[in-house]
Amino acid sequence: MVRINISTEGAAFANERGNYTNYSKNTEVARILRKLADQISDNPDVSWESVILIDQNGNSAGSFIVLDEE
């Protein structure tokens, strides 16, 4: 099982006017998830435990964590 947390409060999730719209938030979330998917696809043999997710401004926006399944 994995857990993905993304905080959409940073400036990268706002539009050019500084407004937080569904479009601006969803666009940045999609970009972050595509980058994560590329990392995992490019390195399928890696045992991923956790990854810090970075927004387009270079700030930490969340995490990808592999949870033990018990």
C-alpha cells in the first residue's frame, strides 16, 4: 500500500493572479504525479520507501510513502 500526500497551499498551485482555482491546483498536482510516475517507471527495480514531492517552484509539496502491508 502507498500513501501520497500533496499540500496545495503553496504558490505553485495558484494561477498567475495568485488565485487558487481548481484548474491551477489540478494542473500542478497532475504535473507532480506525472513526475513521480516517471521516477518509478524509470527505476522499476528500486525498492521505494519514500519520496519527497517537489512543486514547480522547487518547494516540498508532499510525500509518497510505501506502507507495510500487515
